[in-house]
Amino acid sequence: MVVEWLRRHAGDMTKSAAFRPGSAAPAGRVPARRAAVLASAAAVLAGTAAVAAPGAAYAVSGNTTPAAADQSAAAPSATDFSDCPSLPDGVDPARWRCEVHTAAPRLTMGNITVNLAPITMTHAEGPLPDGSDGQVWGAMHSSPTAIPGGLTGTPAGDRAAVLGLAIQPEYGGRFDAYTGQFSLRFRLVGPLVPQGCAIGADEPVDFQLKRSGPSKWVSQDPPVIEFSAYDDTFTAPAAEHCGPITGPLNRRLGLPAATGNLLSYDASYTFKTYDRLRTKGDDDSREGIRTAMPGSAPRP
């Protein structure tokens, strides 16, 4: 378990030579205070605790990767169309619309259950020149959510910041608004978690959303539609690229998990047709379409 790794790790740190107060710790050595915290946490009986409390907002640590930092910074509002992608050649802008989708997901995966911080996703959809359905991915914005119990799965993991653990969904490279299929990676963030550590790091988690009921129009101008969806059939892979804590971390999280997983959320979206959006030639200070052209994704 993670606490066993922490016990060994803390022991190694306490064996390091002392350094003068006020000076920087030598490379590979950790101040005695942090070592004491780890040793204390390692003494806690961890067990295999399931986490069932709602997650809280998490302060991003210095171990956050640039990609994760970009996603968590200045996420657009539900009516911000700045992430709208450019359209494929030859399509009618009046028949294509940019959708901005916001959701408050609840995730059960392995041993953890958390209310994820809100996410925002933007994409474009409409008919291709041959009459088939087309879509173009725009962007996704998210932020980390603390996992109760931290690395140890115990109250000690909540009390000691160094033992903190958070989860952040990221776009996994597949998205189909027509069928409800999409993929996510779940980055794991914490002071002791190596950069690149993620659930679905090499092969993202695939979801097939099902509607919980009919959609509801909340507003006509601007258009706002609400709906609920879920997936209780996906397989949760193990966390990868987590260095020496990979094994203990997966045991703490209960991963991989083939069954018992659930993604559910209440969501809303708004849209504008492209003939109502600003064009590429407009001033940068005005609302516009993103000029980066991602690959279009025609419906199968």
C-alpha cells in the first residue's frame, strides 16, 4: 500500500545528512519536517478504505504539468465561444453550430467516488458537403478535485498537505457528440505524485453516455438546454507513469476495476450558428473563432 512506500521513503529521508538552517536542501533530500510528516502518516493503519465523500476544490501543486495547468487556468464561461474551432472547407456556416457544454460530473472509479469540479467542452457540428454528419473538436477545460483521504485513504491524508491527492479529467482524443462516445484521461496530482501520473495515461478511458431522461429547454434566447447522462459500463484502467508509487497507488485506488464504475452528470449547453460568430478576420479583441484547425470527425 501507499503507506508502506511512505514508511520506506520516510526512513530513507531521515538517514540523509543534516544541512544548515537557512540553506537549500541538497538534491534528493527532504527537510526533516516533511520526513516526520511522512513517517507519521506511514504509521497510520491504511486498510482498503472506499472514498464516498464529495470532492473539494484542490490547490494545484508544483507537480502539475503545463498541460494540466493550461486546462485549469481561466476556463471559459458557459456562454464563451472563444474555443469554437474553424470549420471544414466547403460547409455552410449557417448550418453549422458551435456548442459550449458544461457539466458537473460525479465519478465512481475503483475505490473512489468524487464530485468532480465543473468541466467545459466546446465543439462544432453540422452537415458535411456530402450530406453526412460532421463535427470538429474545440477544447476542454477542467480543474483538479481533491480525493478525500489523499494518498493514504485515511484522515492523515486529509490533514497533511504533502499527502494530498487530486484527480483532473483531460480530453482523451476521442469525441462523438452524435453517439455520446468520448474518452478521458484522469491526471493524478499531488506533492508526492510524479508528473505524468494518470489513469488511462497510455490508453484513455472510453465512455458511452446514455441519457437519463429527456432534454429540457431552459431558455430560447440565448438557447440553453439541460440534460442528464451516465455510463455505468466502462472499465477503469490502472494508473500509469507514477514512478515508485504506481503499485501502492493502484491498490489504494482499487484499480484497475472492470465493474462497479459510474460516470453521471447534470449538464447544459448553448450554441450559436457560425454565421452569427465573428470571422477569422475580425480583431483579436472581439469574440472570434479559434484559428487552430483540429481534424474534423465525421460521424461513422
